Amino acid sequence: MVKFSKELEAQLIPEWREAFVNYWQLKKQIKKIKLSRAPKHSSSAQDGDGDLFGRSIFDPIRFVTKKLASANNLFGSADNKTELIQVKRKNMENNGEEDQDVYETELAQLFSQEDEVRIFFEKLDEELNKVNQFYGTKEGEFLERGEILNKQLQILMDLKQILKDRRWKNSPAKLSSGSVPCSWSSSPRSSDYAESITDDQLNETSIEISETDETIATLEKNGINFMNLATRTKTKKGKPKMAMRIDIPATTPTRTISAVTSMLWEDLVNNPKKEGHGEYINRKKIQCAEKMIRGAFVELYRGLGLLKTYSSLNMVAFVKILKKFDKVSNQQASASYLKAVKRSHFISSDKVVRLMDEVESMFIKHFANNDRKKAMKFLRPQQHKDSHMVTFFVGLFTGCFVSLFSVYAILAHLSGIFSPSKGTASAYMETVYPVFSVFALLSLHLFMYGCNLFMWKNSRINYNFIFEFAPSTVLKYRDAFLICTTFMTAVVGAMVVHLILRASGFSPSQVDTIPGILLLVFIALLICPFDIFYRPTRYCFIRVIRNIVCSPFYKVLMVDFFMADQLTSQITLLRHMESTACYFLAGSLRKHQYETCHSGRLFSELVYVISFLPYYWRAMQCARRWFDECDPTHLANMGKYVSAMVAAVARLTYARQVHQDHLWFSIVLVTSIVATVYQLYWDFVKDWGLLNPKSKNPWLRDELILKNKSIYYVSMALNVVLRVAWVETVMGFRVGAVESRLLEFLLASLEVIRRGHWNFYRLENEHLNNVGKYRAVKTVPLPFRETDSDG
């Protein structure tokens, strides 16, 4: 049977961990009570009567009370439980806000003389008050969010009804696609528009006015007023009406360009939109607003579910810990306290349950066409269940990979492809090696990502919430290992076949097509539209890569810049992909002249572009985040990637020089040192949150997930060592072509390992930031916003 402490650890909400009952601390206090009572139960008397006599002499109060309690139990009395403890509820003012109930336990004579028992109930009261306060705070936040979403949904329904009426009347519209002005003001009657409007009211509208004026008149008739009219309208009470405007986030290139040009146009022409009817919205904008509100309802429902789980887990924790106290104290003191717990706000309040029902019914009605099954796919997505078959195939493909790699090593040794003395070694390293190294580096990165997923899961880091992954399609660590082992088994198998055919006398132009065919197969599998081999993950990867390449036109999410950071560690892979594309597409395969892809001017320029392109993408993401959030920290982060670009270009230029002079060596040294120090500072201080001199953990941070502090110091040292691997490029080691390629692959592999090592601490710091702010639910921006009518 699994202990409750382990069940609680597995089921509690990681971001709200500090708000849960500290079950483990209370258990320690009960152990202290048990130890403090141990000498009293072990008397010097030998027989049972002597022990009873000794206890009656040295502890008469406990002896008499226990006898009375047992007698009352025999006669069915239930009042004896209230004599042991009394839990009183006091009403305390909370800085002008709603009053809060504070619970305080008073002990009877039996327990009042025991310090450990008194301390236990003091801590229990603290935990109960803490749970009540947190529950009340979160409940208020969700209730307020629910009211706002109700208003947003009503405005959306009003607009959809208006557009529907326009299409129903089938009149020649002057507004494209039935569009209406997007800025309006709402009076209290606007919420009743969908119910109050009738066909007769629609027919009463004057036919002589234009379609735009007709729409405006209909909106004004039902309490909705435009904020950009020449005269400011007022309500019946004389108060100005609040204006509403729509805010669609600039998440796509089209919206981003429109937002930037609109902002520049308003600045240049002195905001001319205030003089007319404002911009117009069509069905597409309303669909975007509907999608935003739907996502907000899903997050609200998820938050309410988490709060409900929070309530039930804490209730079980109180029951379990009080039962342990009864067992240790040999008294039935839990009933009185449990009555107070059940009367407390986090148990007695039903607002969360009622709001969940309301959200569920509204979602089914407005977003699922009264299809409950469809709505539940959004509100309660099913978790992907682990399969033992995945574990089996991971082991199977791992064994196949080890066997095939052993065969490849033997064949490579016998054929002498890595021997510098043979001419075939140079051709092999220039033609086949780049393709297979691409697969090897990619597989190593997948393996490191699988290790990250395993560590995040065991450390209770909520990476699904951080990356905003769907629970039903998220990739688990076993799945990542399966993809990695399948990948490497296929690659090593192709390498073995390539060597066998090469040794059998086939022409190099025929044999060297095997890596190209393998590359085409994997590209076809990546874009395959059929729901096989993790299609949601494949399409998510393609979508993220698209967002990175099109930076800064797409809104930057956590998963976007996290993936862009991975690309900065795969520059060697990108260079090899460029060499492979040149070899297969430029006719070098047919002529078997690999020198073509190294001597051309275009190739030299592309090497420069590829070397700093990942840093450029990451810098553009920082610029976009600064534009969206107006946080200067993102500009400082952009400077880190700019310095890395300068250092990469300087090192590449220095490496390509025939006669390396001291000036370029100094430039490389200065730029590389500056970039490395900049990167190390950002790694430790910003990304990992370490090097805090005032922390209770010396030069770390206050909160650590890993219990062993030495791991953090070792990780910092390892990160420094792997960050300065660029020293090899300026040391000028004289090695052969084969050794140079192998050394390049080794350094690229070390950089991938460093990135996988960096990933864990980066997400740990992000998770602890969420924990510190109790942020377990995503805040979705809403489309409709109130503004002043005067603009």
C-alpha cells in the first residue's frame, strides 16, 4: 500500500506546493509527540497492575480522564470528544478587504501540559488558516475572471448576431463580408441585445440610410455606441458611456506588419482614426476574438479544476494527520477538529463547483454546438497513457543499435576508411561523413531531450504548462527515447549497408546515394500528413521552426525561443546540411567531385550566413519580445547574441586565412572572450537564477529542486569548461583531415551535451518563478477592452 505522503507528493499541484498543508512537517511533530510520551508508557513496574498503579500515581489526571472517556464510550456518549480540544473561529479584518476566518485551538487540561501537543495544534491551526486564505484568494480571482468572461462572451454574441442579421436581410453591403466598426461603447442594456432584438425591430430601421448608418443605428438602439462619433453620447442618467475596442494579438506576420504600420501611420498623421468611424472588423476578426475567448474559458475551467483538487487533497491530508494524532495520543481528538475543518471556507464553499458547471454549460452551448463530447475534448483532455510496448521497442532498438554499431566499427576498420594512409578515407569523410554526422548529432540531441523530460518529470517540473503543450499529445520521455533509438538504428543500418556495398565493388556515385535516400525518407516522414509516428509532435516541430525562421514577425512563446537556443548549439549540423545539399544538388554526386562544394565563392558566403543565422534568429526574437513587453532586459539579451555573431564571424575568418596574422588573432581572442563572459553571466544569473550572494545557499538561489547542492557547483564548472571549447579553433593544432573531422564532431557533440545540461536548469528556474507567483494557469488575453470614449 502506497503511503499517503507519496500520494500527496505525486498529486499536488507543483506551482501551489507551498500553499498545501505541510503534511511532512506535521508528521515530524507527531513523531516528537510519540517520543515525548515513550518514557511515560515504560514504567519500572514489572506486571500490568504495577504499571497501572504507577501511571495512576505519577499521572493522575491522564489516568482519570482516560477512564472517564472509556466509560462514556461504553454508554454511547458523544460529548467526550469536545472536552479534549475546542476549535474557535475568529473574524479578522484583512486590510479593508473581506473579513477572514482565523481558527485557533484551545486544549483541555489533558493536553495543555504537553508542549509537543500544543505546538502540533498551533501548527495545525497555521496550516488550516493558510489553506483557507489561499483558497479564498484564488476563488475570488476565478470568480472575477468568470464575470469578465461572461461580459466578453456577451459582447461576442451581440456582434455575431448583428452580422447574422446583416446576412439575413441579404442587402448590398458596403462593408466587406458584413463588417462593422470595431470600436464601440457598451451600456448596461447591451448584454440583453441578443434577446431583445426581434424581426419587427429590424424592419423598423430606415431603408433610406446607408448600410453603415443602419448598422450603427441598430447598435445604438440596443445600447451600443461607437467611440469615434463626432458627438459623445451619454446614458439616460447623463453619464458618459464606456467605449470598447477589440485587441487581436499580432501573432502572425500579417497582423504584426499591420500593427507596426498602423502605429507608424498614427504617429505620422497625428492619429486620424479619432476623427472618423474608426477601423472596421469582419468575420475573420470575430473568429479570432471567439478563439481567444474560448481559450480563456478552457484555462478558467482548468484553474477551477485545480482549485477543486487543491480542496480535496487538503481535506484528505487533515483527515490523515488527525488520525495519526489519535493513534499516538490514544485519544479521539480528531472529530472536534474535523468538524471545524469541514465548516471552513475551502470545504463549505460551493462557488467553485457552481462556476465550473456554468462554464461547462456555456462552453457546450456557444463553442461546441451543444455537443458535450466535443466540449469535453477541450475542457477535460485525456492524458496520454504510457504503453509497455514503447518501453519494449526502446530496448529492442537500443540492442539493434549497439549490434549494428559494433558491426560498422569492424567493417570500417577492415576497409580502412578512417586510415589517413588510404585515399578512400578523404573521399569518405568529405562525402558520406557530413550526412551521417547530421543524423548522429540530431539523434544525440533527441537523446538529451529525452533525458531532460525524464529529469523534469522526476523533479516535478511542470514542463507541459511552461511550454503550453497539449496533455493529450505531449511527448513523454519514453517516446523521445523511442524516436532516438529508431532514428539511430536506421542510420547505423544504412552506414553498414553503405560500407558493404562499397566493399563489394559498386561505384561511389551509386553507393553514395544511400545517405541521400535516407535523408529524403526522414524528410518525407517529417511532413507526412497521416496520423502516424507522432504527427502532433512533428507538426508542432515544423510550426516552431517556421516561427523561428520568420522572426520577428511571429509572437514569441517560450517553446519558440527555447528551440531557437537549441539551434545555436547545432551550427555544425547546419553546416553539414549545407554541404550535403551542395553535394547532392550541385552535380557533385554524379561526378564524385566533392571539391566543388568547398572552393566556390557562394559556398564561402553561405558558411558565414549559417554560422550566425541561429544567433540572428534569437536576437530577432529578443527584439520582438522587447516590442511586445517593453522590457529592456530583452535588449540586453539581444546584445548577448549579437556578441556571439561577431565572435563566430571573427573565428571563421581567422580559420580561413592561409597566413594567420596577429591582428586577427587578437580580434578573435577579444571578441570570443567578451561573448563567452557575456554568455556565462547570462547562463548563471538570468537563465539559471544562480550566483545570488545573499542566498541562503551560498552563490546559488534560495529555492533548489535538487537536494544535493554540490550538483549545482559541478554543473556551473562544467558549463564554463564546455563554453570555452572555442579555444581549440584558435590554438592551431596540426592534425590530418580525418582527425580534423573527428575532432569537429567531438566538439559539436560536447556542445549538444552542454545544451541538454543547460536545458534542465533553465526550466527549473522558470518553474520556480511560476511557483513563487503561484502561477498554475495561463492568463489568456481578452479581445474586448474598455477605453475612454474621448480616446
